[in-house]
Amino acid sequence: MRNWNWRLISTHAILIVGVLFMSLPVWVAFATSTHSAEHILRNGLQIWPGGDFLSTYNEVLFVEGGVMKAVLGTTMLKNSLILGIGFAIGKVVISMLAAYAIVYFRFRLALPLFWIIFMTLLLPLEVRIIPSYEVVSGLGLLDTHVGLIVPLIASATGTFFFRQFFLSVPDELLEAARLDGATPWGFFIDILVPLSKTMIAAILIIMFVVGWNQYLWPLIMTTKEENYTLVIGIKQIYQILAEGGELPQYQKAFALTILATLPPVLVVLVFQNWFVKGLVESEK
Amino acid sequence: MKRVQFEHSAIPYLFVAPQIVIIVIFFLWPAAQAIYQSFLLEDAWGLSSQFVWFRNYADTILSESWLQAAGFTLVFSTLVTFLSLSLALLLAVKANEVIRGASTYKTTLMWAYAIAPPVAGLMGNLMFNPLIGDLYKFFNAIGWDFNHKLDSFDAGFVVVLISVWKQVSVNFIFFLSGLQGIPKSVNEASMMDCRSPTRRFWTITFPLLAPTTFFLMVINITYAFFETFGIIDTTTRGAPGGATNTLVFKVFQDGFRGADLGGSSAQSVVLMLIVLALTVVQFRFIERKVHY
Amino acid sequence: MSKVQLSNVTKTYPNGAEAVRGVDMEVESGEFIVFVGPSGCGKSTLLRMVAGLESVTDGQIQIDDRLINDVSPADRDVAMVFQNYALYPHMTVHGNMSYGLKNRGMPKQEINAKVVEAAKMLKIEDFLDRQPNQLSGGQRQRVAMGRAIVREPKVFLFDEPLSNLDAKLRVQMRIEIKRLQRRMNVTSIYVTHDQTEAMTLADRLAVINEGKIEQMGAPIELYNNPATLFVASFIGSPQINLLPAMFDGQYLSSGDLKLEGFVDLPQSKELVLGIRPDELRLSDDGQFPMRVDIVEQHGSDNLIYGAILGAEQESDEETEFCFKTSQDMLPELESNLTLGFDVDRALVFHKDTGERLR
């Protein structure tokens, strides 16, 4: 039994070290964000929370000039939410419709269209970034929500996911529905969408996180400060810090980091089971 | 495909139309542009351009800075893939073993998935800040003459560490679900056949995880190539002297900062080929998995 | 009350595979027809063509003299019970049963009345608010039937509806389906590969093989008078005993065995003699010497399996016969029996064509 106990202890020890490795940086970021700039500069990073939580977060969120020149933390929060939610919903709607057409209809261009959708896997934003920027600016969509969200939602991942799921739905359901007189649209709305509820929820969660965390595209798309998302704001505050000047406002940088991290982390934690299921299933 | 399908003329086209339209405008057209521009040479003011065949490719890809970036990308992605997979596998195996606190461990090990790479980058950047960063001070205190702003090894160390940290949780989720997918009876049979847990792991569990591992390798290489952009851009930005430039970061630098359209496009096309290769490998693998 | 007519119905898949090759059939009003055959014989395809789930390559399908080849499944006025039930998993039992009626625009009260009535008939009225995953296999089966019943269709189609149930439930549901069909008197077509199910349910049975109807008729007629070797060996359980043989004008011989009593058979052609297990009897002057291998006790009767000594061997295996007898007959293993049979009840087939000669 002795042996077994040592094994158990070492297992827990490894896991605890792992948890600390994963969590400590974020905790330190939070604890440090609750101290004053002077305190941080003098004493370095902090492991215990300080007394400046309210003043720092208040300034970051609500005071003009608190973090950026003009934009408030709340505005960036709002922009991030619009991007995250818009991206998630747009992606689910577009990919469900396309997957439905591809799986459930016999039509001449089905195969070529499937390959066009497949090709998006070969063309991540990073390899077409400059021409993409030109297209969006040519269409006058810079600094708009449409220009920010729409180009992101057409990639194949969601469509493949729903295609896979639809293929796993028994054929007999469609046959039964056809005998029951369901129209193509009726089958989609009455049977397929309710059937996919869990899958839709899982994809919404994953895509919210993916959308919220978008970096490169918003970075080149937004030129005005008022359109910054939190993730983009972070880059800006980094540059301000790097440029130096007066007393570096580290606590605000950390506060912004925490604000950018909190919503997606909460979503993942609250909907953990759906999220894991969706993530693991979608990659099959 | 389904055995029975609706036969309808217009409806399926209406359903796929939104996605196809967006793909054509924002994917295919820009990609075609990139390919086209990779064959053009613009003058310094962007007023005229001429068709130069593969000169851009020759100029950029044979240039010292591109080769340096390619070399770094190779080392970087190998390290990130190997380290984050090993760490995640270790944690997943341990988390799968414990009964008490299993769900707590699971939750606290996976939540970092939700953190954006640039956010992780900024956090890491501040940890390594020479003025306040404890990690920076710690490494110097233990006798390592650590300076990631000047020393390329140290800079590489920083981006690898942050990139690994960010990727462990995804790998952990997949490994854990892979481990939980191994039938209980197989584990029980192996317990009767083999006394040593370590040997059991390498002879039974690890081979059964092979499909997951292979799949994750592709995912991790893709991550190291592309998604680490946000980390590089918030930490070293290629410094010192381009030592931590990845290929993707270099495309962005040359295209946006350097305004070298032809060269940047040629690099993009090379990246497309790399993605193509990765995708082919992945699909080959999926085909194999079907026969498993 | 509707009749179904198939004339020269053919199904050829795009890859050239012929699933159904020219089937002609008339199903009378209120009749219970069973399609039976081995898997892949085309019986399901034929049923699905009647349902409208498969297109018809050639020929005509009519319900009440109305050509329905190109009518959509929903407008054919047929209802189908699927092998895996195909219940909509996210809808309640009530929702499942009412969906088809809703699509027809029937008023809510009327739908309700019909659903409740059908549910009572099937004894599932207590489960109307449950979802399929809260039901047992047998209950799901009833819901699937209820969904068909409420539509009040002209034709019921059953695609192996009992094969997902355990043996006991299968017998129970079999009786219930028969009772229900009698009561509602709706024309029904039922597909199965289980010959017991086929025999017990059918008014008329269609044995299908390689896309064609081998023989059609009342079950007992097919049992007693099979038209081909295929029908003879498919119908009947335990299976008919078969013995390769030749006729030389006087004897029907198989290996060293020379069987007497046969006349008017073609000479020097390969033949097959078929004798049902219950036609064999113990008799001292019998023509088959049998070495007992296995005795199966089924309760009311025993099945004795053994090698027919001296009979021609198809391959290295000895020719095995099955002999059905009463429960008190328990021979020793490896002991020898002598079995006799009634020549008038024996069947003889042409080996190559499968055609019955007598």
C-alpha cells in the first residue's frame, strides 16, 4: 500500500504543478492590476491583491484617456462582444445552411461547391492578408462591423462540422419526414435544427471564443480607436508601455489583460461540457 | 452523401449562396491576387509594375532574412509542438488517473484555452519586463545572463515558453478525451497482463492514443506557424535582428511595414503551399483513421 | 380500401446494379402481403419504390388505378414503419404522431382526437408527453405504428419493423400487428427476411430472389408446393433436407444410395431431392441410414441431426439431414437410425435451373 500512496502523491504533485503553471501567470496579472503604478515599479509583480482594484478598473473602463487617448474600456468591451457574438451567430447560420444543402440535396454543382468551401482551409487569413485588406478597403468596409465579421465567417470549419453531424443523422428520419409531407424548409426547421441543438450550442461557444480572440484581422481592419476590440487595445497599450515616457501604467495593462480574458474564460467555464464536446467532435 | 435526398432545383443554391459569395469575395479573389502579385515587381512609388516571373520568389526566398525566418520557424514549431504535446499528455494521463479532484484539475488545466494568443503574449511580455518582471529577475538571479531584447536565444526562449503555455490546454482536452475513449475493459485486461504502469502506458495506452497524437501534431504545427503571430507581435516582434521572425510574421512585416508587395506575396504563396502540404498530410491521416 | 398494382417494375442504379428486375404484382384491398427473401434480394428496394423513397427506373406503380410513379411520397397516401423506427428524437410521442397531420394543415382538435384514439388502440396513451429516448424498444415500435395509423393511409408499408426487438417481444408485436391490420383492414405490404414472421403474418407471400418474384401465394401453398429449389429451401424451419441425385430410369441414386419409387424423371441430369424434416420417419425398411450427430431438444419435439451414410457428398462434408420427431425419441449419439419417407411427398428439383420436377 505504501507504494501506491507514493504514486498517488506524485500524481497529485504533478497535477498541482501543472495547474500552477497554467494559472499563476493570470493570477499574478490580476493581483498586480490591483496595485498602484508606483508600487509595481518599486516592488515588481504582485502575488497578493492590493487596494487599487476599484480605481484602476474604473479608470480603464469608464474614464476617457484612462487607457487610450479617446476610447473607453467599455467601448472596447462592446466591440469585442459584437465581434464574438456576431461571428458565432453568423458562422452557425451560414455553415448550417450550406451543410444542409450539401448533405440533403442532389444538385449538379454540389461537388464543385463543396470543394470551393474546402479550399478555404488552404487559405488562412495570414497567407492572403494584404489583398484581403485591399478588397475590404475597396468595398469601403474598413472600420465597419460588416467588414470585420463577414470575411471571417465563411471558412469551412463550421460547415464541415455540421456536414459531419448531418451525415450521422439516420436517413430514415428524412424518409419518415417526407412521408409526413415535410417540405425542404420544413424538414430543416422542424427536424434538423431542433435535433442539432446541442451541437449548435457547442459551436456557438467555441466560435464566440474564436471570434473574441481574433487579432490579425481586426488589427489591419480598424484604423479608428473607437473600433478597437479589447484584444487590439492590448497591443496598443503594449506600444504605449514600450515607448516609455512618464510612469508606466503597468496596472492598467494588466487590468486590460484581465478584461480581455474574463468573458471568453467565463463562457468556457460555464458551458464546459458543451464546449469540450463541441471541440472534440468538430475535429473528427 | 445521403441515400435519399431532396431533388430540387433552386433551393440548395439559395442555401449555399451566402457562404460561396463570401468565400469568392474574401478568400478566392484575394488569394488569386496574392498569386498574381507575386509575379509582379512594383516601382518604389507603386505607380507601375512589370511581370517578372519568379524573380520575387528568388529574391525573397533566397534572401538571408527569409532563410533565417524559415530556420527559426522550423525550430520554433518543432519545439512548441513537442513540448506542448508532451506536457499536455503528462497532465492528461495524470488527470485521468486521479479520482478525487478530477473535475477540478480538468477545469483548471483547460480554461487557458479561452485566452487569446496576443493576450498571453502581453502577459508574458510583462513577466519578462526588465523593470518589473519577476521571471526576468529570477533568471538573472540564478546566474543566467538573461536578456531577451539582445540575445536571440533568450528571445526564442520567451516566445517558445509563451506559445507552449498557450497551447497546452487544447492538447490536454484532446488527450484527456482520447484517454477516456479507451474502453475500460482494455485497461482492465492490460492490468491483468502487465504489472508495471509505465510499461502499460507505453505498450497499450500510448499506441491507442496514436490517432489523437497524430491529429494534434498537425494542429500544433498549424498553430505554431500561424496563430503564434499574436504572441510574436506582442513580445519580441522578431527582435533581436529578425532572430524570432516566423514566416507569417515576416509576410506581415514586409507587406505592411516594408510595403514590398511582390516579395510579401511570393512569401504568401509559399505559405499557401505549406498549408496545402499540411492539409494533405492531415487528410491522408484521416483516411487511415477510417480503416483503423 | 385500396389495391396496389405493380407492372414490370424495374430498378437499375446509376452504377448499373439491377436491384429489381421486372416485378408484376396485384395486391388486393385489405390484403396483407409479405415480401420475404435473403438480404440484398431487392425486397426493401421494391417497398421503398412503393413508398416513393426510390425512383422507379421502369414500369408502373398504381394505387387504386392512379399512376404514382412520379408522385411525391407525402402525396401517395401511404405510411411506413421503419426498421429503426425513425422517430423524431426531439419531439414527444404526441409530436411524432401529429407531425404528418400538421403538415397537411389539419385543425388542431382533429389531430388531437386522432392521436389519442390511435394511442389508445396501441396502449401508449400514457406516454404521449414522453420523448422517444424515454421509451423501451417495444414502446417505440408502437409509436412508430401509431404515427402510421393516424394518417389513415391507403397502404401500410412495413420495412422489417420487428428486427430490432428481442425474440419474445417480436412474437408479441407480430401478433399485435396482425390483429391491428385485421381490425383496420388496410392494405399492407411487409418486408422481412425472417421466414417465420413471413409465414405467420401473410395473407399472401412473395418470395423474392435477385430482384425477381420467385413465387407468390398463400404461405401454406408455398410450403407445400414450392415452385423452385430456392423457395423450398427458404420457406420452412428447420430447413428442408437436400440431397444431390441422378435418375437412371429405375433408381434415383445418390452416391451408394439407390432410392426406389421414383418415375418420370429426366435421366442423366443433375437433380436435387428435397424432403422436409417432418416428412421423415423412423422405419426398419426405410431408405436412409443415418448416423446421429446431435440431438436438439426443443421441448415439444426433438430435432435429430446426422449424416446420411453412403450419400453423395457435395464437398468433403457429409450430407447432413435433420429429422423432426417427438420429445420421447432420444437416440444415442453415434448410433445408427434408419429413416423412411413418403415418395409422394418428396420434392425433386432440377439442380441447375432450380425448377421443380415433381
